[in-house]
Amino acid sequence: MAKAGGTPTLEAATVEGLGADELLDLHRRMVRIRVFETEAGTLMEAGELPGFLHLYVGQEAVAAGAMATLTDADQITSTHRGHGHAVAKGAQFRPMFAELFGRLDGYCRGRGGSMHINDLSIGMLGANGIVGAGLPIAVGAAFASWYRGDGSIAMTFFGDGASNIGTFHEAANMAAVLKLPVVFVCENNGYAEFTPQARHMLLEDVADRAASYGMPSEVCDGMDAVAVKLAVARSVERARAGDGPSMVEAKTYRYYDHQGVKGLRIPYRTQEEIDAWKKRDAIELLEARAVADGVLGKDVFEKVWAQTRADAEDAIAFAKASPEPDPADVLLNVYTTEA
Amino acid sequence: MAQEVLLPKLGLTMEEGTILEWVAQAGDVVKSGDILLRLATDKVDVDVEAEGDGRFEPVAAEGATLPPGALIAWLLSGDEQAPAGPVDQVAVALLEAPAASDVGELQLMAPTATPAAAGTPHGRLLASPNAKRVARETGVELTALRGTGPGGRIVSEDVEEELARRGAAAPVPAPSVDSPSPGQFVSPLVRRQATAAGVDLTTVRGTGLSGRIRRADVEAAAAAVPAAPVAAAPAPASAASTGPRAGQVVPLTGMRGAIARNMHASLQEMAQLTHGFEAEVGALLALREQLKVEWAGTGLRVPSINDFVVRAAGHALLEHPMLNATVRDGAIHLLEQVHVGVAVAVPDGLLVPVVRDADRRTLVSIAEETRALAGAARDGTLTLPQMEGATFVVTSLGSYGVDFFTPVVNPGNTGILGVGRVRDGVRWEGDVPHRTSVLTLSLSFDHRAVDGAPAAEFLQSVSGLLARPLLLLAG
Amino acid sequence: MTATLEKGATPARTGRQLTYVKAYNEALHQVMREDEDVFVIGEDVAGYGGVFHMYDGLLTEFGPRRMIDTPISEAAIVGLGVGAASRGLRPVVDIMFMDFLAVCLDQVVNQAAKMKFMFGGDVRVPLVITVASGAGLGAGAQHSQSLEAWLAHTPGLKVAMPSSAYDAKGLMVTAVRDDNPVIMMLNKKLLGAKGDVPEEIYAIPFGQATTVREGSDVTVVALGRMAVEAAAAAEQLAGEGISVEVIDPRTVQPLDTDAIVASARKTNRVVVVHEAVTFGGLGGEIAAQITDIAFDHLDAPVMRIGAPFSPVPFSPKLENAYVPDRAAIAAGCRRILERS
């Protein structure tokens, strides 16, 4: 099993039990994240984007694997590092880039920015600028599913760092006590901002915390989209069956800094560690294994990359052309006024 | 070195004083001991003397009401200028003064820029925004009004009362073309700037929002017109002292205001009631006649009936301490000293100088003290300390032919004793009537502290002492 | 039958007497019958009926699906409300003592309040957070605060402060029907106060002040329970010949500036009174608004009466002196009217 933050110990990606369509779906979700984030990073480095940018590159397998188990009716809450979740859940490049530019055609009409991208029509209940704040909101979304009995569930993403905040514990306990259909997905990338896991908690697995709340949990390889999908699917199934919440911990790694691409350039991780994780890059692992097993050809993957890059180019051009919001409209949507 | 002239604190309870009149004029060279101004407090008017030498430069305007400690003038040496920022210093003094927060804005004068301008003080008019609006709309000239609001501020009621005074006989003049039109707003800052620059705001067209006159407008006006002499603020209308007449409006200010406040507060706060009690004073009258003969030429002063009552009350209060008390903070505080106030009628009202330690003084000492105090009260030379600290009051309407009345307890006391006229009474011995001399004592008391029976017992004590006046001569 | 009061309309008083807490409770009964999406969640709200009996009888009528007891987890309770509201339910979240908002303020201020705005308008958060506020019960510094200024300062929140049983019901109906997060501040000292409450369901629009008493000499703008104290002070001052107009804004966000300014123009003197500490309280905001709009109608600076700048003290002697009361309001009115 993987040891978060330290040296990866997983062998190779598993593909058993998944057909070509499912693999391609995972691949497409991951590539879309990678391309979006890489382009966003480039724009950021070029000084074209205002504000903060918490890039998801490296962790694509978690969002892709988890989101592949959900429908548009299922709700997710995300984190400050939320682009990957949005893209994997089906968010469009055009309004996403427009939002990063602060333009009127953005998902938040330029009011939210990187940390508040949302799309209720696809069950994306928002990224969140406050660490740990999304967990109880997901519990509330799950409550609505339970209240309506509509078969939908909720899923919340959080990091190893967030598992130290009160809302994590309150939300986990509340969901367990009320037996709500919610899946807690911990993306353990080994660092709470710049602090390694060993210095912010004494447990090796965040998943062990689930036991405190009488909640089943499992740990999976967060660089392996197939493994993530299979693990999360078991939790989703429990939720849909009315058996209450579960927790999945995915050991993964963030390639870029906490914020931005190169961040503050303060060395808190060794180059060896970064290189070791990159050797097990989620997309490369999936492509290599699928090709080796003869499930999918390299050309299929190339097409996905090319199409996605074209989508990004189009979306960036769209975003740059999108109008700026009018300061006269700043009071818009502070309150719901219409019936 | 510029010396500050501060509003003096005359007595413990003084919270504000009004500059009635500057006796010294701006630019006068004064010496220590020269009278600078006439100051009114709620109790007395006093002359304030210079405490140093120098060229006199007033900061506050006549009519201004300020707390003790407020900067009111400078004494300057040579061609020294008044230090900058007197306004701020006054504001600081105000902030530090007790209860200053509701004093609000001050009526201040900018220090005259040059000695040449001295003698034409120009003041910043202190009026509430609403008073200004009402005055603007009714064409009343605010400078002609006396402010009755906090800190002497003109409030809208002052304007309305002025309009009422003018009455139907003099129709309200339409706003003159010169006066600021309704909707012409001027900020305090701009008004000050205009005053300093000698710009008449009524001639300035506002270019700000809603026609508001902005600083730039004043600057432009100042640049266009050479600074004109600024009209002196008219002196407050001198009060006619010929007594009230029909149709006149007597403002509740000064002593009248103090009496109004105190009496209203007293009745508002206390549970007051009055006992009437007939006291035989035949022996007392006889004793007085005897003393008049015996003491003639000795210089000893024969005590008045009132003095006997003060002495008797002072003595009786020792036995009835609840009437020598004060009610505050939900408790009755019995007082250790007996200071009996003696009400003295003066032309515009009433003053109550205090006979201190009335329980320990001889009757003669009381007699001398009351005479001195009454004289000072009528001459207007009472000092504030002489009027502070009464723990009980004796008041007489006997000389006006009144028998029984209901005096009002002074705030902070629990009782007041009224003395009626001496009249013939009757004492029956069997079926035979004997003519006696009696007077009615009217004791008002605060039922919160004193019940009816103990109040009656106090009256019995006083009456008993008056019936045996030789006892009162003792000690 | 649902009645919504038009601006300035006089509510129909029927003589039916109900306590403040019962009126709130009746509002919940009626809106829960009206709308299947309304549910109540909080600590001890279902089985126990709420520590202040705000929720008596609701479990019996609506069952455990709509009346939910929770662990002591304020952040998760409010967060659950935010999540459920964002999906179209209409949660009524009970946080018991207002002071406990500090435990879950992120969910109130950063999540509930901002979600609609941050999301570009694509979400509604029809959430009611009910809290018990106010001092005077010897509850000490952590169970006695009036924190409306914190909340009214946050764009996105609405804040209601009923001062009567009638308003408790009418404002609660509006709160539940509102598509925005609403903080419903029930004053602990008023819970048992009886008042006229019509039986039918009725809604009092937010941002509509009520004139508790008409007067001509001075206006007292009084928040929450202070409206009761102000009315008593007005009665007392009437005996002194002082005519006091008492305005109760009922909601401080939105605030009925029009009504306040109209009264200021009428009386030319305004006293603002609230239980919260004076510094940084809404008295300053109200004073500033009056000065902005009606400066030329003032005969005195707007006076603020509030608590001193200390935590709420425990000792009854201290607490009584701490909380503004009718005597303090009457004294303030006399002072602002003082003429020499």
C-alpha cells in the first residue's frame, strides 16, 4: 500500500474488472483535469490570472475514480483545490476559465473565483475556501437525499490536513448518527499546506479516524484511478442501500506547490520524493497498463489529449473575450429577491 | 508666554457656567485682579478676575455655556499670537469634564487673526441643524436668538418661540433674497472656512450635490472678493428687568431654570406630603420682647421667629434623623451633620443659603448668620459654597400672611419646614377661652423615608421647643 | 388562508392571548403544515421540545423525519442546514443560545451568507437559524449576548428581532418562507410574555418597522426587548408631558431606514437603544443613517443607549445595572430634550 507523502510503494495500476469504455472514461476525466490545470498554471505564471490558484495536478486519479461512480443527481462538496473535482464531475472548460479570469461568463459571474466554482446542475455544490467547511454541507446534501428518498447521495472531498479540523469530526459523527447517504473521500497528499503528515497527526491512515464514528473505511492507491473507483464504488453502494456513510482514503501526491505552480520556492519536499511520485503518474500508469493489456491503443489516448488541448485553447480564448462584470451590479445576488 | 483663562469651578456642584458679559475687551491689557468677565451659574452671578497680566484675547463668545475647565480666553504678552488650535483644546477640556458628552458643540470664536481685528469678535453660531432649517424656511435670523439647548445651542424650539413672540402682529417675513435658500446646505467645515475667509455664504452658489456649498466654492468666492469685514454677532438681547408683563415669555433659564428643574425633579422623584401643625409661640414672643429690651445696645442680635424655628429644628433633627437624610441608590442615607437651609425670596426667585451645623450653634450665632446670608442673597453676593449642602430647609411665608402651605422638599433632602404667620389662637381651660399666639408649621416630607407618625413626632418636638424658648437659648 | 401585511397596515388584533414562545411555536406548526420541505434540526429540539420549549408538540404532529435531534455539533448542524437548503429544503436550525453562534460562525458567515453570491446566484439558501438572545437572567457572559451587530454586518444574512408575541409569529412565518439565511433572535426574557396573536397564519414583511407608540417630542428606536422597555419609558414620560415615539425596526437586516428617518424628521430628536454594547452596535449605524439623510432635521446629536463595553456580568446587581432599562431610556429622553 502507498505511504502518503513518502516513497510510493505501489506496483502497477490495476485494470481488472473494468472494460475499455470505463477505462477511457477515467482517462478522459484525468486528462481534462491535467490539461486544464497545466494551462491554468501557465496563465498564472504569466501573470494573467488574478488571485490564488491551488492546482490539482498529480491527484487526478482520485477525482476521476470517485466521480466515475456518481451521477449528475449526486452532490459533491469540494475544497480550495477544487478544479479537479469540478472538471471530473463534468464542469465545462469555458465557464471555468472565464471564472479564473473573473469574467461575466464564469461559473460564478466573476463573483467567486477559483475557490468557489460550482455547478448545481451537475451536482457540484462548490469548491470552498475554508478548509473542512464542505464536509457538513455534504452531510446536509445527503440529508436532503434521505429526506426526499430520491436515491441520490452526497460525497465530500477533503485532505489529510482537514481531518484535523472540528467540522470533519462533527460531520462524520453526525452523518453516522443520522445514517445519511454520504461518502467521505480523503485525498491524502501527505501535506497540510507545507507541513508533512507526520507532523500534523500521529496516525498513518486518516481512514482509521472513521472507526471513531462507527463508520467503515478503506485505504486505496490514489495514483490508480481504477483502484479509487473500485473502492469508492463500494462506499457509494452502501450509501445508496441506506447503510449510512463510509470513508475512503486515497494516498496521492500534489506535483505543484500548495498554491500556484512553483509557490514560494521554499523547499519542504525533496526532489527525490517528487520524482518518485511522478514516476507513478496516474495518467501514465493507466495508459501503460491499458496498452500493455491490449484493452486500448495509444492512438485513442492521443486523440483524447489532442481534443482536450483544443478544448482548452478554445475555452481560454472564450474566457479572455468574455466581458468584465459591471461594478454597478456588485449587489446582485447578495440576496435572493425574486420569488 | 500665553496663559490660558479657564472657566472657573465655583463650588462642588457646578457643572456649567454662562459667560454673561466680557468686561475686558479683546486687546485690552489687563493686570492680575482685573475683572475679566461676569459669569452666571445656576445659583449666582460672579465676577471672574484675571489671575495674571497680559493682553486679553477671548476665545469663547458671550452667551456661551461651558463646563468648568473650558478654555475661554488667553492672556498674551507683547505681540504674541493666541496659540493655534484653541478649538481643539476646548474640545479636550470638554471631553474631560463630567457629563460633557451631552454638551455637544461649543459656541466658539476663532481667535482674531490680527490685533487690528480685535474688538469685532465674530462667532461661530451654535444652532442645531433643524433650527437652521426652520430658521431658513421662516426667515428668522438665528443670530438674534438665544440658544436654550445643550451647551447653549439654538434648537428649533427657540426659533418657534421667537416666531410665537412675534405673533400675529408681525407676520413672518418671507426669506430675503440674501438669505440662503432652502436646500442650500453648508457643512460645518465650509461654514468655518467661510467665516475665516470673510465670505458671506448667502452670496455663494453651491456646486456640490443638491447645491451644497463646497470648500472650492468658498475658495473661489474668497479669491474673487477681497475679504470684507465680518459683521459682529449681535450681543444677546438684554433682558428687561422691569418684572414680568402679560404676553412676555419668560425663559426657564438661569436661576428660574434651576428652580424649575429642582422642583420638578423633587416632585417627580419623591413621595411628598405635608403635615400642618399648630405651635404655641406666646412664650417665644414674650421672650423676644424681653430680649429686645435687655440686649439693646449690647450688639447682640435678637433672634427672629424664624431663627427660633431653625434652632428648634436643628435640635429636633438630632432626635429624628430620618428627616436629616438623603435617599439615593435605593437606600436612606442618614447624614451626620445638620445644615439647615434658609429660603430667602429675591426679586427673580428664591435662594437657599445654608446655616451650617445648626444643631451646634447658639441661637445668637444662628441669628447673625441668617441675617448675613439673607443680606448677601439680596445683594447677589452669595457664593456657591454658601448655598451648598443643606440637609434640611426652613422656609417662611409668615410675613405674607400665609398660615399653611405645602413647601416642596429640596432634591437630596427628606424634609422642609414651612413657617406660617403668627396669629391669635385659643386655649380652652375648662369652659374659659384664653387668647394665645400660634403659628402653623407645615412639614413636607418624603414618605419614602419618613412615615406620617414620625413626621408628626418631629413636629411635636419642634413645637415643644418653641413652647419653651428658654431651652433654645441654652447652649 | 395566508395573510401578508401590507406596508403600514394595522394587524388585526383578535384578543387571543399567547406567549411569545407559543407564538413562535404556532408559526412553526403552521408553516410545517403548509410546506412539506420545512424541518427542524438541533440539539434537543425533538424529544425534549427544545430547552426553551420552542418546539413543544412538533414531534408528535410531524414525526422524527421532520423533527431531528442532533449531537452537540453546532458547526455540523448549521452546515447540514446549508447543504439541505442548497438542495431546496427549508431547514429551521436551532442553535439554542446566541452565544453558541461563535462555535459555528464559519458556517453562518462564510458559507450560508455568501454561498449565493459566490456561486454567481445559482443557489438559494432558505435557512432559518433560531437563537435565544439577551441578558437579564443571570446566565453569565456566555449565555446572554445580543450579537445582532455581528450578523447584520454580514452581507447575505437577514436578522429578525421580535419584541412581541405577535411579531414572533409573523416574523417566523416570513423567515421560513424567505429564500435567504435568516437569523431569528428570540429574546429569552420575553419568552413568557403574553400578547395578542391571531390564530390564522400571517407574515410580517422584513424591513418594515412598527410604530409601537406615536409621539412628537423624541423618537426612540428600540431593538428587540428594548422596544418593551422603551414603551414603558414612553408611558412614564407621558406623565411628565413628554411625548415619545417608539419605533421597533423588527428586523435590523434589512433595516427600515425610511420609517426611522420619517420619525426623526417628525420629532427632530432620536435615541437609539439596544441591549448590545454601545461600541460598534447598530445604534451607531442607525445614528449615521439618520445623520446622512435627515441631518437638517435634527435638534440634537442622535443619542445611543446600550450596554457598557464589558462582557455581560453575572451578579444580578451588576447585570441589572448593565442592561439598559426603562429608567435609562427615560433619562436619555429627558437629557436629549433638556433646555436651559
